[in-house]
Amino acid sequence: MNGKSKMSWLLVAPLLILVCVGFIIPIGYTLIKAIKNPEITAALPRTTSALENWEWDGKSPPPEAVYEALIADIEQGDRGRNYGSMTRRLNFEQSGSRSIMMKARRIADKIEAPYAVSLPEAVPEFGDGDIWQLIKQNSNPYTARYLLRAMDLTVTLDGSIERVASDQAIFVDLFKRTFVISIWVTVLCVFLGYPTAFWMSTLSDRAAGYVMLLVLIPFWTSILVRTTAWFILLQREGPINAALLGTGLVDEPLRMIFTRFAVYIAMVHVLLPFFILPIYSVMKRLGMEYVKAAASLGAPPWRQFVTVYLPLSMPGVAAGAVIVFMLSVGFYITPALVGGLQDQMVSYYIAFYANQTINLGMASSLAVLLLLFTAATIAIAKKLLPETGSGIRA
Amino acid sequence: MSNPVEPFVMFRNVDKSYDGKTNVVDGLDLDIAKGEFLTLLGPSGSGKTTTLMMLAGFEAPSAGTIQFDGKPITDVPTYKRDFGMVFQNYALFPHMSVAENLAFPLRMRKVAKPDITAKVKKTLDIVQLGHLADRKPGQLSGGQAQRVALARSIVFDPKMVLMDEPLGALDKQLREHMQLEIKRLHHELDITMLYVTHDQTEALTMSDRIAVFNDGKIQQIGTPSQMYGSPQNKFVAGFMGENNALNGRISSTGEDGLVSVHLTDFDADMKAVSKEPLQIGDTVKLMVRPERVRLVEKADAGGPAGAFACKVTDTIYYGDHVRLVFGADLNNALTTRVPHDSGSRDWAKGDAVLVSWEPRAAIVFQP
């Protein structure tokens, strides 16, 4: 390595460190969180190793050694956080497991050996193999159960994968909804932003500067402020309804807030500049030269657009659409504020699991799936988009 | 109209103004004959490109009429005018191959597929680019892109071809080669061509007629030899080819259009043609082409009539010829060309010579 390249490494080092510390490490940590499963083995090390040689047959409980291991784990464990996390972890897999395990801890120092008899007497659920099988199934340090659950799938006691009960199946719909909303927001941004950017590209530099200011001022305003503004505008008692009522267009206030309509309008408003900026720069560079050439070659206006201008401006459309789509799949604040419960997107549940139930595994799994689905969508879109060749020469 | 045949293209009293105040093109009258190669020549901002763009339909005249083949075309949109156009930056569609670029105007005219293929191939062969049909414009050299642009402008047999400084982006050798190529195409296809350039050499070598533009007006229009040999005003004389512009004062006016001029910087009286009514004592610029200046060594007794003595202040080597500079003030100096193979002696700085020219070779204009 010569001095010059050492120097350039030094110059990019702060950026590399920032990317590692601020980006790669936290994301890697999140990805791993989605499959990490330390709770059961941390709280019940003896029980899980004792269960290793036991096979669940659907009815019979494990031998006395397993019961002894459980009592030993309860008595010699720290009795605090580890045990609590373990019960929450089991309860996520099978509701009701938490209270069973809590009861076991409460009576552990009151019962005598043989525990295989005394424990089921105090807590009848320990009489058959199911709770033991649940512990055994989840004693692996890594698990796919969070990811499966994020797709509304679960693992039964005999190890097969099946759909969760329909009243708990919310995530497939959630992902569908997130993508439908994002695709519509992207489409709306394309149809509103493309003509706007084109119009801007035909203006004089001075006029285009002023219009650009109109695009940028909302862009500089915090998302929260803009969303709150829509919240106020769209309310039942808000100015829009007041105006509609005042002009006599409607007889009673329209329900706009907490609807999908409100989500679309606020999201498009927030995201439109992200579409206009890249497409405007492409159109500015493109100019009217090729359109003029097409006109001179006998193309009427709509064919000038379809055969020449549209394909040549496509890279800008693609860039803008990808940005808008990627941002909108991760939207949280806007749907949370102006949308109803049926308009919430994946991020809402990620926040819910991370902040409310402290189920980081579930939060991470949703995040991982969102990342994968988004990447797949963009990869497919890239394949489907027409090849624009060498594009515009600089 | 005294003209028995209506011209192919006719500009009548055409004005073009972008801001409503100054006319970029001002009261333009211009006729283009069928099959003619007409060049609009002038410095940038002289209105030549605007004139072309108005004929192409990209700009609408602010006043006046433009007729094509006897019909006004001001309201005809560009795509219905059927003119081939070569742009300064070629404007080849970057997302289409060379063949697709050529097929484009034919597709727009709903020509049958097999005919398109045949016509594209034939036209590419005319410009000797048959082997590059599948390339994208981004993969072409400047000269190749130029030929493709040319081919695309003629592939649909347009009624006329308009070219806006088409060779501006090429280097000198390629430019000279392409000048011949375009000239050849003009002869082979027998097509009317309107060509815009600021390069007077290009205009002289290619055109049937040249219109010199300045300040939105045609200064003079005529064949290359008329333009070069008898410019009608100082601008044309200075713009077409190299010219010496010497300060002088009219010392006498004579019959047959000749005047005597006292050259202030050389203290000599020389005869010249006058195209303007001038009085004795008027200050003028005397224009004489470097190649028309004759030199005789001062040692030779007498010398031609009307010669004046001068000293060489500088010599500049040009390869095929040497330029000699006379006169102390470089801005008003007299230059002349001496070819190498003339058998004459090599001139050096400080040599004393007698300078003269044919009276008909020099023209005086008001400064």
C-alpha cells in the first residue's frame, strides 16, 4: 500500500466507521434478534439438558430426572429476570404457559420428591407431556418461530408447521396492506410528480427556482408537522369539512380522518418531493432536443412523448419510484396519526412489539421480512422495467 | 412578381423577437431555389439559426410569412413539414440502435416493415455505415454519429434538409472530410439543403449560394465567388475570408468607380474600388486580401506603378506559406502571403520591399 492509498483510506475511515457503527452493526444485530432464542436455556439449563433424551409421544410425561432438574433450576436459578423472560417466551408460543410456570415456581419449595408425582398434584398441567414438549421444542439457541409467526404460521407440538387460528392471523394481511398502500402511494406520486417535473423542466431557470421552492418548503418541514397539519385539516370539525358544509356541497361532515383516504393524501404529500427531485434532474438534463428531433422526423406530439421522451426519462421515474416505494413501506407516523386501525402498516407493529410488549424477536422478524419483501419487489420492478440502454449522455 | 418561377422557399418580411423589443431576425426576405445548397453564415446571435428554426417549425415568426412550395407553412406543425433536420449535437435517440434511429421516421410514416428494412440498409450504405446498424449511438465516434444523423435526415426522402452547424463538434480533418461527403450527398440526391454555419471556409467550399447574416439581417447573398470577390460592405469583406483593413482617407475620386486613398499608417496613395458615394477627405477602411498583395524587392528599379516602400516588421511561418507583416501598429498592419515554391527569395525581418496591388483588388468602405 503506497502513501497515496493510505491517505485515501484515512480520509474515508470516518465514513466507514460511521457506516459500521451506525448501520451494519445495528442491522446485523436486529437480523440476529429475529432468530435468537436464549430465554429457555438461560432460565432452565438443567431441565433442557435432561429433556434431550426424552421423546414426546403425545401423552406420557418425562421421567423423574426431568422433574428434579426443573425443581433444581427453580431453586438454584436467580428466580428473577431469567425466569420471567422464559415464562413470557413460552406464553408467546402457547398462551397460558406463563401461569403454569409461575405456579410451578410458587410451589417448588413446598413439595417433596418424587416430584413426578407431587408436581402434577399441585399443578395438573405437568401431568402430561405437552408443557415439557413446549420447553424442549424451544430450548434451541436459534428459532424460526418468530419469522414463521410473522407470516401467520406456527409450529405444533409434533413439529409440523401450520397456519395460526384465524383470529390471530394478522400479519399476512398486514404485509399485503403495507404493499398495497405503498404501491398506490408510488403510483399517485408518479402521476402527480411526472407532469409537475416536466412542467418545471420547461420553465426558465428563474421560474423553475421559484417552483422548486414550493416543492422544497414542505420537504424541509418535519414529517410530524406536515402529518399533524393533515390531521387538523381532515378532522370532522376541520376546515375542509367546514368549507364543504359552508358551500352546501355536503349535508353532514365527511369522515376523512382515520381513513385510508387520509393515509394516501398525507403520505403522497410527504413523499412527492422525493419523486419530483430525481425525475426533474433527469428531465432537465434531457431537455427538448430529442423531442425536437422526433418532431422533425415526423412524430406527432403523443408519439414524440411515447417513443422518445418517456423511455429516455424512465431512469428518473424508476429512481424516484424506488425511493418513494422504499420510504413508504417503512412509514409509521403518518398512518399512525391519520389512519384508522385497519390502515396501520408493518412499522406500526414493529413499534408495538419493540415498545409495548418488548418482544424484540417479533419486532425483528417483521423488520427482516419487510426488508426481504421490499428488496424482492424492487428486484422484480427492475427486471420488468424496459432496458434504457446507455441512457442519456452527460 | 417579376420572378416567373415561384421560389421553393420564400421568407417575406419575417421578424422574430423573443422579448418583444429586439428583433433577432429583422425584416428578412429570403428565397431558396429547388435543389439549391444555401448556407446561412454569420457570427453567433446574428439570427441565422433562428431563421432555420422558423423554417423547421420550432419557432414561429413574430411577423411576416414563410411559404414553402407556394403555400404558407407558418401554421403547419414541425412533424407535418417533412423536412430532414441535422442538429448540432446530432440528437440521435440514445435508447435506439443506429438502424432503429433510421427506421424511426419511416415508422412514423407507416412504411411497411420490409420496405423500412430495405430503405434503412440502403441509406446506411450511402453513408458507409452498414456495419454499425446494431450499435447504440453511445458507442459511435463523433464522425460516425454525424453520418448517422445525416442518414436519418435523408432516409425518408424529405422535401428538404436543414442542418444546424452539423460539423461544429468535429475536429478539423473530419470536418473537411464530412464537408465533401455532404456535398456528394447533395449532388447524388438532388435535394434542397439549407445549411447554417459560422465557419466561412465551410460556407465557401460547400455552398451554391451564401447568405451572410449580421444583426438579424442578411448583409449580402450570392455565390461564394461573389461573396469573396466583391463583398458589398465592410462586414462581409471582413467576415468572408481574411482581409486587411487599412486606415485611409479619400484623396481623390475618379470615374469608373475608382478612388485614390491615402493610407494613413503607410504614408502612400493607392487606388481602390468604391461601392459607396464618398467625398474627398472621408476617412475609410481599405480592404485588400493578403493573397492579392504583390511584393517587389526594393533594389529593382522602378517597380510597378503605385507601389509604396515598406519594411517587413515580422514573418510568420505557416508551413505551406509564410506571412509577412508590414506596419508598426499590429492592429492596422498589412499582411501578405508568400508561397514557398514561388522561386522568390526568403524574406526576413527588416527587408525593404515595394508593396502594390491591382486597383480592382482593393475596396474601400466607410469605417
